[in-house]
Amino acid sequence: MTDTRNTLNAPHQTFVPLNTLDSPETENETWSEIIRPKRNVFDFKLRELWQYRDLIWLFVKRDFVSQYKQTILGPAWFFLAPLFSMLSFDFVFSQVAQISTDGIPGPLFYLAGITIWNYFQGCFFHTAGTLHNNAGIFGKVYFPRLATPVSILISNLSKLLIQLILFLGFWIYYYNSGAISINWYALLLPVLILLTAGISLGTGLIISSLTAKYRDLSYFIGFGLNILMFMTPVAYPESAIPEQYKPYLLLNPIAPVIEAFRYGWMGSGSFSWGGMAYSFLFLGISLFTGLVFFNQTEKNFIDTV
């Protein structure tokens, strides 16, 4: 029986069974692509992601359409969800609990935190379920498995851009009224987005690799995200954290990102180069670890999920 491999959406490529590569009939032939099993956990084959960019785009469109198919409001939820969250936070934390917002108007303060947090949460949550949720596809055809989590980052990026439009609408209103200011740190926004995407990808790949073997860990993902949100300055500024708890809460790598976003676009709060360096360090470690774990797990995860 020959060991044949299928491929998805990879035109102009010819594949050959592995057990015939060294036969006399094929030794003088040239093949455009040869699929071999991975032997090295550090062989991430990132170049294949570019070769399968059309497939990644198909996954992006699939995620976008499937999420809002057969809904009444459709993509309008991109605006409504953060808007409802902003109003809830403003009522509970500002009006009832009377937690300071560092002089920033409450709606804008909460919307800034919610916008960055939603991007991190969406990327992390769906990346953490990559292996389990796509087991049916992974078991049938060959394509670089990293294409799925990369498509998640891109599809959630489109949602982030829509929510940034909502944020800019509120920002323009309060800026024209003189309630806020802006400084050059606002130019770091693309860097902050990349930081958020990289951290969510790295940590999501680690959790995805673990849940492929230990299924019950997936039940803690939503619960853990809720706890992490309250450990992140989404609904409160860094200045509201008691000094004895600050070193622990600031271990959260998303905290410096949200604080930097607020500081650049609203001129209030805090910005720390040390915090940014910590976030970059966490990004590098988590992303490398996640890629290694994911690369190791994808070899035989189909036998366990």
C-alpha cells in the first residue's frame, strides 16, 4: 500500500509517495514539492505560510462569514459589542464604584481598554482551540498547520480595525472638546497591535498543544480569560492599583500595551519603556515556546483528539 498525501489549494505542485522517491523509476525525475514527516521540532517551515497564502485568505473569509451568518445585525455587532461593554463599564466602575479614570472621560477610557483587550481575547481564545477545532481538516489534507492560527490573527485584525473606527469617533469628539490630548507615543499603535497579536499567538499555541492531550484544560480557558481581564487595566488605570499588588498585576504582558495606548492617544496615564521591554521579552519567549510545542504536538495529535 502506498503512502499518499493530499494537498489543499496548492496549484502547480506535484506530489509523490515517499516510498517511491528512491526507486529507479523516479531517481532521474525532478519534483516541485516533496512532503516529508517532520523530524526536528525547530523546523517551523514558516516559508510554507507564504506559499499557502491563498488558503490563509480562504480561512479568513470562512471565519468572518461563519461567525455572523444567519444573524440579524451581522457585522454591526463589531460596533455594538464594544459599545455595550463600554456603557456597562462606565455605569458599574465609574458611576457606581467611582473608580478613577485618570482624568480621561469614562466612555473613551473604557473603550480604549476594551478595544485592545477584545483583540487579544479573540486571538487567544480561537488559537487555543486550533488543533481540536480543526481536527477534521487536519486529518484529511496537508497544509501548514500554522496557517490556521495565522488566519485567526488576520480575521480578528479586521474586527480590531472596525472597533478602532468606533474609538476614533469618540476620540475626535472628546479631542475637539479639549478633554484629552495626544502625543507622539500614539505612533506606536502598530507596534502595540503586533505585540498583542504575537503574545496571543504564542500563548494560544501553548494552550492548544496542551488541550490536544489534556482535554479538560479547555474548560478553564473562558474562566481564565475572565480572571485575566480583571487583572488587566481595562476597567481601571494603573494608578488605581495598590502599591503592594502592582508588581504582581504588572506581570501581565498586556497591561503595558493598554497603558501605552491610552497614554499616547489621551495624554494621561503612564508609559514605561521597561514595561514595553517586558512585553517584548514575553512575546519572544511565548512565541518560540508555542511554536516548539505546536510543532511537536501536531505530529501525532490526530491520534488523541
